[in-house]
Amino acid sequence: MKRILLFVQIIFVFSCGNKNESIKVEYKPLIEAVYASGYIHPKNEYTVFALADGYLLEKFANAGDDVKQSQILFRLDGLQQMQKVISSKQTYDVAISNFIENSPLLNELKNSLNSAKLKKENDSLNYCRVKNLFEKDVSTQFEFDKAKLSFKISSNEFQSSLDRYNRTLQQVKVDLQNAKSQYKINQKDSENYTIKSILNGTLFEIYKERGELVRRGEPIAIIGEKDNMYIQLLVDEQDIHKIKTRQKIEIKIDAFEETIFTAFVTKIYPMERKHDQSFRIDAEFANNEKRVMAGMGIEANIIISQKEKAMVIPKNYLLKGDSICIIQDGQINKIKVEKGISNFDFVEILSGIDDKTEIVKNEP
């Protein structure tokens, strides 16, 4: 009977062939890394946007050219805008001529005001004279009332002329300010039809050709530093908590199949990209790599931790809840272990087993 039981146990352990084939732990260098992908970008990269609507008339630089700050890159068709500038300048000139001291408009009002003032003074003297005569019974009531009415009318006319002059003076002042502002606005808008570089750099790409319609706010070109590159990477939201600045990155670029480039994390962006549930991080090459070019796609491993000698098992032997199956006394038992760092293939085991333990894949 004992022989039969032993035979049954041996069949249970080994009858499934490779399915329950046992292994033992290995000792090897282990690196835990987070996978990321991205592109190489030039430093100080910026997109040149159109600030006005119009057709692209002239290109003063081509893709690949080095450009200087304030250098003219493109010119749009600004004929209509120039007409606005000319019209607003004419309006501004008229407003100036109306506001100067001896302007025809103000002179006319001044003359009317002076005439009203003289009439008022004359009627005032006549009223005083008639009043004195009336009080001495030399003048009649009719003459007194007539002089009084004339003086009142001329006083009102003087006040109306004065109010009209002050009103007009204030209006031409406002008109001058408005005309000046509009002229400056149109001048500034006309500058938007000439597109300049805001920094020294290289013109990497141009999106429009001569004769094409350009809309305000539409990108026209990209400028950056061709000899100074950095890396933009995207990391899955499940791994972003593992990333820290200054972590080492090993980078693979398709254009350099035999070369592994080294970089370091320099910046972690705190906002998640909702459309792909990833986070952006920036990195810089450990050395100033002259061979790489803007736009190259890369794959990267961000080194989280590493050990020179770790006790590891294949990752597919680790079960949920950090458990593994081992052979004990001819039986398969499931036990809990403490895991350490891991990569795609292997996981470090810190405690729970030793280098003599036989491990199988399947649960009992």
C-alpha cells in the first residue's frame, strides 16, 4: 500500500509534464525600470503662429535655415490693413487740425462766443441805463421791460455759446484721443502681417507655402535650437508615482540600433493627459549628443532601482497575492513570499524561500 501511495504522489507531481516542471531561484543582476516612449525635441522650441488673416506673399527663410532674433520670416498680404492705416491716419490728422488753438472749427465757435459776449455787455449797459431812468420816472415801463428782456436774451445766448464752445472743445479732444488710439491699433495690426523670429535658432519646419491662405492663430513654422536637444516622454498613470527627477534612463533610438543612450529625468509634469491617461516627463541626455535630431522617436527604460545580485524567479511563477507554489514532501503547496524589485521577466524574492526550494507554476 505504501508503494502504491508513493507511486500516486510521484504521478501527481510529474504526470503533467512541463506544466508542473520545477525550478529553483537564480542569482543575477536585476534592474527595475518603467517603460516610456516619446520624441526628441529642440530646446527653446516654439511654434510660430499667424497673428492676422491673409495670403502668404513672401518667405524669407527655408526649413533648415538658422535665423536670428527679430529676423523677418514671412510676410502676409496686408493691403486691406494698410488701407485701414491710411484711413485712420487721415482721421487722426483731421482730429489734430480740429484740436489746435486756431482750428477753423474752434475759431468759428470763438467768434460766435465773442459776439454773444459783446451783445451781452452792450445789453447790460443799456439795461442799467434804462433802469436808472425808470427809477427817476424819466423812462417808461415799456422801455424798462424791453431793455430787461434784451439783456436776459443776450445773457442766455452768451451762456449757450459758451456751453457749445466747451462741449465742442471736449468733443474734439475725445475725438483726437480716439483717432490716435485707432491709428496706433491699425499700425500695430499692420505689423502682424510681417512675421519675425522671437529668438535665435533653427527653422525646423514650415507648414505653409506661398499663396496659401493663413488664418489668425494658425501655426506656420517651428523654431528651436538644433544643437541642444531634450526628450519628451510619456509614462503610464500606473507608473508615474515611481518616477523621480535625476533617475537614470536608458534610451533606444531606431536610427542607432547598436547604441544605448543615457539620459536623466529633469522634469515631471503634474497634470495627466486625459486622452491617453499618461503623464509627460522631460529628460536630458547625459552627454551633448550631436547625432540625434528633432522628431526622432525613442523607447526608454527609466531605472527605478537595481541590484548587482538578487535572488530571482521568473515573473510568471509569481501568483496573485505575492504567492508561489513549491514542492514540499512530494506535494505542491502554496506559500506567501516577500517580493522586491522586478522587471518584465524576473521578480526578486526577499524572503519565504531559499536557493534549495523547488518551485512550480500551477497551484495545487
